[in-house]
Amino acid sequence: MKKEVLVEYTLRSGLAFSLLYAAIAGILDPSSWVGYVPNFLTAVADKETLLILIGVMQSIIALWILFGKRIFIPSTLAALFILSILVSQFSLLDVIFRDVTVLSVAIALAIGHYPEGGIKNAFREILPARKSTKPSER
């Protein structure tokens, strides 16, 4: 196995593990994790419901990163999610400081999978192709 492939799988599995662990633990033991849900989100739903929704979202992102293709999108989503935790819970930095490392892994994967041709090409294989409305030229 090439060194680059091994590095890729190590980064992907490490990030996926971090996301899946938090997702599963938040669902199975919400009382230990409910304190990390920012209070401003309770306008949307109660904290226990939010933990389940966040856990499902984290699981989808983690599995996409671990097994998927075109991982620029889930890596970017993971980075934004982790950044939002760091910003909204900055007063808990003594507890969440390791999230800076996880954020760095997500950013590294996003950079490594930045699509040729820019962001618009990141969605090319995911979204159905749009048909041109211009008449074809002959």
C-alpha cells in the first residue's frame, strides 16, 4: 500500500471515529452530552432531541467520509460543525481543546479533496445534471 493511501485512510478513519463516537454516545447517554448543546439552539427543539438530530447528522457525515467518494463535501461539513462547537463552547476550551486537532484533520481532508475546477464541481456527481435551456447550435 502506498504511503499516501495509508495516510488518507488514517485521516479518514480518525475523523470518522471522532464523529461516530460523539454521535453514538450522545444518543445512548444524553445526560452526559446535553451540556454541550448551545442554549440558543433550544429555540428549535429541546436538547435531547437536538442530540439525536446532531448524532444522525454526524453519523451520516462520518460514514460518507469513511466509505464515500467526493469527500470534500462531508469533510467541509465536518470542519464547519467542529468549528461551530469551538466557537459556541469556547468557555469550555479546557475540555474541548482536542477538537482543534479534529478540526485540522477535517480541513486537511477538505483541502486534499478540493475538486478540480472549483466548488461547482464538488456537486457534479451528487446532484443530477441540469439540462441546458439553450437551443443546441449546429
